[in-house]
Amino acid sequence: SQTIHQWPATLVQPVGSPLSLECTVEGTSNPNLYWYRQAAGRGLQLLFYSVGIGQISSEVPQNLSASRPQDRQFILSSKKLLLSDSGFYLCAWSASNQPQHFGDGTRLSIL
Amino acid sequence: SQKIEQNSEALNIQEGKTATLTCNYTNYSPAYLQWYRQDPGRGPVFLLLIRENEKEKRKERLKVTFDTTLKQSLFHITASQPADSATYLCALDAGGTSYGKLTFGQGTILTVHP
């Protein structure tokens, strides 16, 4: 069966520090991959999606970037974190025209 | 611009009653509409998907309807239980070459009281 892993579960970082969040999927090939951010009490905002290795599309201009170095690995990065980057970050995967399956997220706090 | 609204931020009901959640959208022609459940501190979990040419879908105690004329979906939980308490999210998928990208509503927090 397919599984998705995200880490770390929680992270506290100072303003101006770099960021790397990792997401891996097991049990499927060539999945669509997504990064979302969820503010407290709000819906999910799509940040990036990828349909293949090295193919990244950004949905909103921001301080973050994404990379897909391997078929089932998706990384969210920043060179310098801002206070506004705080939030709950979720990774998800899907097969074409199928529902999405989410990881358990990373709670990011910027101090 | 595209907009999705889940009409209630919070819904409180008694155990055993039917919970009805509403999702309305504007400036959008979705091919699919999906409902997810999210527990605190966890990722959303897929519940049901309904296509634009379907009127109703059922799964155990869950039922979803999709009215593309009204641009509305209703999500029902019958014989509700305290364990059904969670945030419920609707999401729209344009289909085709959208690569499965979803646009989410802000969610409705459902609390079922014993």
C-alpha cells in the first residue's frame, strides 16, 4: 500500500534562517506531488505542485521554493525565513484524476 | 475570481442527528468535487469524490450531492456520533490538465455532542 512521510513534525526556527522540509512517498510511481500551507482556522493554500522529476510549478509568489530530486521525494526550502512563513505545511500525493493523500504535516514556528 | 465558501465555520449537533454541511462556489466549473476530514494537528483524509455528471454519492453514513446549476454541494452525515467531530473541507478539481490541483474551502468545524 502507499504511504507518505513528512518530517519533521514540528520545527522552531529563527527569522533569517534556512529551511528544508522533506516529503517522501512509498508504494507508487510517478505521483503528482503537492505542497500546501494552512494558516490557523483556514483552508489549505496550494504552494507548489510537481508532475515529474525536476518539474515544479509555483502557485503563489513567495519566499519559498520546492524541488523534486527523485520520483518520490519532494522538498520545500527557503534561504531566509520570514515571520510570515509560520504555519502548518502539508505534503500530498495523487495519481492522475484521483483524490489526494496527505502526510501529517510540519508545524513551523518562526521566532 | 474563483471562490469557494463553506457556509458555516462551526456546526454543533446532538448525537444521532444528521449533520448537513454546505459548500458553494463561484466563477468555477469543477470536473470533480471532493470532501475531506481533518482532525487537529493531522493532514486531511479523503472521504468522497463526486463528478460533475453525478447528482449523489453515498458511502456508509455519508452522502454528498452536487448541483452544478446551483453551484453547490451538500455533505450529510447520518446518525452522527461524537467520533465524527472534526473539520470537514470541500475541494474543487477542474479536471483535464489541472494535474489534480485542488482549491479548498476554509472548512466547517463539526462538533457532535453526546
